Amino acid sequence: MEDIIRIKDLKKQFGKNKVLKGIDFDLKTGERVVVLGPSGSGKSTFLRCINRMEEPTSGEIYFGNTLITDKNIQKMRQDIGMVFQHFNLISNLTVMENLTLAPVKLKLMNGETAEKKARGLLRHIDLLDKAESFPASLSGGQKQRIAIIRAMMMEPKVLLFDEPTSALDPESIGDVLDLIREVADGGMTIMIVTHEMSFAKEIATRVVFIDEGKIIEEGTPEEFFAHPKTPRVKEFLEKVL
Amino acid sequence: MDNFFEKIVELFTTPEYIESLLHGFLLTLQISFFAIIIGLILGTVIALVDTAQKSRWMIIPKFICKVYTTIIRGTPMALQLFIMFFVIFAIRGFPQIITAILAFGFNSAAYVAEVIRSGIQSVDSGQTEAGLALGLSRFTIFRKIVAPQAIKNIIPALGNEIITVIKETAIASMVGLYDLNMAAKDIGSGQNMASYIVPMFVAALFYLAVVYLITFVIKRIEKKLRESDSRV
């Protein structure tokens, strides 16, 4: 499989605070990488640098063979979907408008096709009756599942999940994880920052552990969870499992 | 008390007085209306510059806007009015009403800019991020997402600013403009202290009526905007 994302010596600092201290990372098509790490380790920042929700301080990120720059990032984002911790459904637009705005505006499909596709996806997640609702009237779990299909509307080549269940009540976490699982089973290339260890174990083809702005260990979930190599990961796993 | 009623009757039966009041009222409305329009347009431009993405081209415009709002908001309106009249537009024959409109308009712009800027900035950054992550342009994000949400925060405060401008135009009488405030003073003058009461009172009612009308309209708009918020 070819690399879809290549990251070289990525650094990010906020003021004097060095959050990412040089990350090298490759993502292959079809991989499902789970990014783990203690809070404040920089894992969300790492993910957010990939589609430039955060401007990297230095380093290079390639999407396919193209170096991502300020000039071409807007186009790249059509292929790099993102699901946020706080869903970020657009509150002045209906569910249907949330789903169709970008694909139609960016001329990826016409209005009719987009609506048809949106209806299909909404039906699939059992929320077709919410098509004309505004986000304010939805529960967290409903919002996040809609946010996921909103990203899917763009037919991205890779999907980034930034702690997709952290802001949810326990009951709706299951629904959201089911949907992510389904997206993964469909063959989507995925990167996910999460604290759901059992889900990580189940879904990941590779686990990456970040601490203090560096990748300190990575491997298959079997290796990572059963035979961690570094003391830091051992300590982390003892606490969370 | 008899005297008071006599005064009221006198005011409303003397055509010159009525004419003076209406003339003053009309001037107040004219200055207010055009000053508000200038304030809204210029204020919007300043707010857009102020909230625009930082870039090389925006450094100087942003700086100018910052200086402008700082000076306007940091000095008294009356002083700004004097400067406009006696320094900048101290040109013989230049229409006073235009000088006044510009003075109040330029002043209001700084406040309108602040209202709009804070309205735009109060929109959750996650809304912009959602648009960016979908590949939308900054322009589309502003037009479709940020602006419609900001409007809801802006309208009430903008209503306040409009009301402030209308009342503040009363100081135009300080530079000799015959506005509503001046008319009231004029009608009352040349007699005794008590003679001021009625015209001042009537002028107050005129101001109140306009402010009340605007408050009413703003409330209606707010309600309309809220309705669209809770549509299910």
C-alpha cells in the first residue's frame, strides 16, 4: 500500500509552549491508526496539524505526493475529512443543509444528488426524520453521527477523528463507535485520537503513542497492549486498563 | 398650575412655536438618519478589516482602524464635533448639517465597528473550523456560517447604538444647529425660567417617541431572528 500522508519533523509551538517536538509519521491507504497518549501530550494538535486546523511551526506534511501548503490546503481538505470532539454542526443550518452545503458549494455534486445521498446516509443512521431539524434540537450522539456522515458526504480519502466520543454521554458513545466501526469496515483510511481503549484495540491496525510532543512507541494493537516496549507506555496502560 | 396649562396651550397654538419644534425635529431626524447610515457602513468596513485573517496586506489597514477606533472612543463627542466644525470643516459656506452628519457618523462608526467585531468574534470558532475542514473558502464560511450567527449577537447592541446617536445629536445645538434640542431652548428663551419647562418637556416626548419606535422595531427583528433559531 502507498503512503497517503507523510509527515516529516513536524513541530508546533503555541507561544513558548512546545507542543509537538518533531514528529515523523507515515499513514498508508487502508490503515486505521489510533493515536493514544496522556492529556496534554499533543495528540490532538498532531491530528489538527494534518489538515491545518493548526498551522505547523515547522516540518513538512505530504498528502499523496503533494506538499501541503497554505495555498493548496483548501483543496486538500476536500479529501481529508475531520470529525471534531464537539461535533461542530453548523448551528444556523438544518441537518440537511449541514450535509449538502460543502459538496454542493464545491461543485462535487449538484443539489439533487447531494440531497439524495444525504437522505440515504440519514436513513442509514436512522435519523432521516431529523433532516429539516436544527442542530440545537439534537442530542450529542445524534449530532456526532450526523457530523460523521457530513464528513462522509465529501467522500474523503482519509478521515481524522479528534476524540469523537469525549463529549458524549455514555449511552450515545456506543452508537457513535458503531458508526465509526462501520466506516472503518467500509475500507476508509482512518486516524483517530481517542481515550476508548477497548475500541482502540479492536479497530486499530496500528497504535501510536505520543507523550510530550513525540511519538515514543508504535506498533500493532497486539504488540502495543500486550507487550509494551517502553516504561512510559507500561505505566500509561496500567493506569487506563 | 394655571400658568403651566396656559403655556401648553400657548405652545400648541402659536404657529411659530410649532414650526420651530417641527423644524428642529426634522433636523434631528435628518442628522440622526444619515449619521446612522454612515456609522453602519463605515463601522462594518472597520469591523471586517479588524476581524480579517492576519496577512501582510492587512497590517496597515488593521493599524489604521485600530488608531481610528481608539481616538474616536477615547475623546468626547462634543470635542469631536467642535473639531469638525472649527478645524476640519471650517470652510465658509460649507453646509453645517453635513458637517454635523459626518461628525456623528464618524463617531458612531467606531462604536458600530466594536459591536460588529465582538458579534463576529463571539461566534464559536468550531463553526469556522467545521467549514474549513470541509474545504470551504473563508468567504463562504463568513457568508453562510459566521455572518448569520453574528447578526443575532449584533442586532440588540446595534439598536442601542442607534438610540445613542439620536440622543447624542442634541449636542449639535452647541455649534448653533437648530435641532430639536435647540428649538426647545429657543422657544423657552427670552421669557422666564418657567417658560422653558413646556418646550423642553415636549422635546423630550419627541425624542422618547422616536427611541421607543426604534426599540420596538429592534425587538421585532430580534424575535424574528430567535424564531429561526428554534425551528425544529
